[in-house]
Amino acid sequence: MRPRARLIYNPTSGNEGMRRYVADILDVMEQAGYEASAFQTTAEPFSAKKEASRATEAGFALIVGAGGDGTINEVVNGIAPHKHRPKLAIIPAGTTNDYARALRIPREDPVAAAKVILKGQTLRMDIGQANNHYFMNIAAGGLLTELTYQVPSEFKSIFGYFAYVVKAAEMLPAIQSVPMHLEYDDGVYDGPASMFLLAMTNSVGGFEQIVPDSSMGDGKFSLIVVKTGNFGDMLVLIAKVLNGGRHVDDSNIIYTKTSKLVATRSDGGEMKINLDGDYGGSAPMTFLNLKQHIEMFANVDEIPKKNLDIDLVRQQGYLEEVEHISHQDLNGDGQISGEDKK
């Protein structure tokens, strides 16, 4: 009996063109040895999350999430709370597609993205937990992060990443710092900040220099705190980001690794929290790193070694070798490494 796989896709993603690729994606999933089926998300709130949770409970071996970062975040939220979790593959069809960029998954061709499954390369990826919500790539708070809420969805679909750039240019002069209390592994920050950012990959907002040494699967967030809201200071920091990630050494930046963060706004005002590009509630909020929580398909051989947790790579290679020698399915994916798929 073949393992089951479920495609969960957002028909409005990627200029509303995902529908025409569904048959080809399902064919790729069948080629990979799965009994494939599909679910189209609806206007019902958390449609993708509910279906991912249902498929997980039903024992599906693989869930393929197709859509923008928001859709993929919902799929992750459907999978993450469960004890036994399926593998996850991602087909990007949104605006920035940060997570797909980090995993070196093709972002312009949904069928090519699906074919990553055929390579059989996976990583056990960290997942962030923010109170009762989960996120896969970034969590952030502060006035600097609020521009993502103010870009209308139709603008994102039509203009893509350019919509964010225009809104950022419009808002930057009005950015101010707010009093924050941040508790992390190596200390506490009490003071003004325009933003804090937690990242789990090196791809943030379409840039790979913001957290240049992020290591996937190491159980640690990369934490950035921007301590200034001054317009001139912000321009300097942006220039340093574009110049090889030199902002991490600036005196207006705290840059560290942490497995946990407790974030509050010291003056009692509201601080909205951004989870993977969308509103995720308001502080106070506790963030936890769930180390290697979901196994995901990726173009592992194309990811820079500096962004991979070396122990994770060794562990994955060792597991595959033992499966091949013992002819036993040790990771519960319904397949044995090194054997032809039936």
C-alpha cells in the first residue's frame, strides 16, 4: 500500500494561476510513490490549517503546501501541534516566498518546485511557537514591521514584492521606536526599539543579508533588535544590510542567537506581532524554538553549508545509510532510503 500525500493549494496565489498546475503537481507526487489527492482552500477562515490538521490526523505521509508564505504558515499550524507529523513539501506561489528561497526551491515554476520531492532530499526544520501559534520563518514586533499589514492583498498579487518596497518608502520617515522589554537566552533588553526580529532562515523579506549566518535546524532563532527609529540611522542600517550584512556590527543593533524570547511593550501600549508576514496577535508574547520539528523537502545540495546545521546534515545522512543497510523504514515516511519507490 502506497503512502498517501495531500496537496493543499491556494487558488488565489501567484496571480491566481495555481489551478492550472494542479494536475501536473499531482502527477509528480504519484511519480514519487505516493497516492496523491488535492484540496483547494476556500474563503473559510484557516481553511488550509484545518485541512492540514485533518490530513495529519488521518495519517498522511506527506503534505504539499502550495501558495504564498501565509498559506504555508497555515499548513504548518495545522501540522505542528501533532505528535506524529507528516513530511512537508512547499510549492511557492506568493509575493516574497522567503521560505522557498531559503530551501532553494524553484519560485517561478510550480511543477519544478514539486519535482524537488523526486530528489528525496529533506531537512528537519525548526518551527517557532508564539503562544498558541506557530511560524516557520520570522516573527517580529514594532512599528517597523507594520508595513506588511498595510499593503492591500490585491496590490501584493498584482505588483508582488514591489508593493512592499513602495509602502516601506512611504512609511520609513514616520517610523518611531517604542519602549520594549525583551528577555532572551543571553540577557535582557529594556529600552527603545523600532523592531525586534526572530528568524530561522537567512531569507527575510526577499533579502539574504539581514541574518547572514542563520543556521537551519540548530534549535536557535537569530534575534535582531533595532534600537533606533531615527530616519538617518535607518538609512545607514539599510545601506549596511545591502553591503554584505554589515549592520549586525552596528551599535544600534543587537544581534544574537536564542532558543526563547519573551517580548512585551514596557509602556502598556499595543505591539502587534508579525508571524511569517501576517498579523499574529499582540504582545506580551513568548516565542519558543521547536528544534527540528518538521521534516521538509529541500534542494539540500544547493543550500550554502554555512546555513545548514552540520550535525543535522550528518544525522540525516547517517539515518539514510542505516535505512539502506537494514532495509527498515526508520523515520516513518513509508519509504526506505536507497530502494526504488513502488
